[in-house]
Amino acid sequence: METSNTLIPVPFRNTTLFLVDIDGVPYTPMKPIVEGMGISWQGQHEKLNENKGRWGVKIILIPTSGGQQEMFCLPLRKLPGWLMTIHSNKVKADIRETVIAYQNECDDALWDYWTQGQAINPRNTTSDHAFISRELAIAIYIAEAAARMLRMSDTSKIRMLKKIAESEHISPAFLPDYVDEPLVRAITPLLKEMESPLGHHVAKTVNPALEAMGILEHLSRKSTGNKIKWFWSLTEEGLKYGRNETSPNNPRETQPLFFVERFPELLARLDAYINPQSLPL
């Protein structure tokens, strides 16, 4: 098994492919390519495993945000040959166009990234080639990972994309200002509006109770001086009752906001979990 510290994200169509550097030789993890084409990974994995020598397969250990991960990789020079083993006339009609696009463009896009740090879009019909820099690709990959890990709302994702565009001197005017999402508010004013005694005990009672109920989770990040900062985030279960916005105090933190229409249902669950009459005034 090989080990590499370099994992290069490469945006391609509507997904992200990757390059791995092993002693100056480019390899590419195959699972994102296969699944991006809409093909079953299990079947292709078995076929590649049956002829590892022909394809130069390497299992490469890569450090990721989720820890060390084993990636099933092919040398980039072998990718065009493998792509041609997929018979587009034998795949399902609804993925045929995608398969053909991967066969025509995927290996070129990865090679352009390896050699030039950018990928030219062959479908662009203007005189100026459209391209995306390696730095921009990495920023987008990090943003995608953060959005998944923190379960950010669509509005927060748009804010992140705007900041990325501005950092690359790209006008974000093409992005919407917001997504039409249900009305949300912070939990403290919602509790007080409903005249719940819990409104005076959010930090010490309500948030820990929501954590125990699986609605909230306590996440942490490192700040300057390696200090640990804690913040709350809605879980998958909690997303039934609200959404995670980026915190106004720090874009690396989330701020849980709750759907106004569904809050009475959540409050009933809270009251059942906590006895409000037992709270100090």
C-alpha cells in the first residue's frame, strides 16, 4: 500500500474528481469517476481487481478530514484505456450522455489539472477559454466539505460561494441573494414569545436538553492560540425543526435557527422532556 499527502480536488461537471501524487506520478481515485458516470462502483471494482496488473492499480492511503482513507487508484495514463472499456450503447439510456461526456473529457480535464493547474472547458464556445484554477477548486472542495459536515442551509452555502467568488475576483452577481426557505428565528425569542419559562434557561437547560434529545450537537473548532471554541449545530434529526446558518460571530461556526411554524411541536417535545414547573424563577 502506498501513502500520499497530496489529494488534489478537480471539479468536473457536477461532481469532484481527484488526483493523487505518488513520487511525481499522477494517480486518480476511481470510485468518484465511476459513480460520477452513474455506474455501479461494486461491479467496476470487481473488474479492476481481477486485472490489477493490466491497470496498474494501487491502494493509496490518503489523510482526509475524516481521517486516513484507503483509495483505489489507477495511474492517470491508464484512465483513457479504462474509459473505453465502458460501452455506452450498453448502459442505461438515462446515463448514456454522461458516460460519453466522461469518455470524451474526463481524462483531459484531469491531465490539464496535473500539468497546468487548471482545466479548460472544451464545451466553451467563446474565444476566451473558461477555466477554474487549482486554488479555486480547493476552496470549493473545502466549502462543500464544510457544508456537509455542518449541515448548512442553502442560504449559508450561497454566502460561502459569494465569498469564494469575491476572493477570486469573480463577480457573484449570478448567485441569488437568498433561497426561499421557511421563516426561522433564534430559540430564545421564540420561547419568550410563547411565554414559556424555558426562555430564561436556554444556555443551562434548553440546549443541553435538545442535545440529549438528539436535536442539537456541540461542535468545536480551533481558534488562535490553539484554543477550543464550542458552538451548537442542528443534527440530522434537528433539521426537521430548523436549519444551520453561518454564525454572525464567526463564519466557521453555525447558528441553529428554528422554523417558526414547527416550533410549537418542538416546544411540546421539550416540555415533555423538561418539567418547566421545576425550573427556578
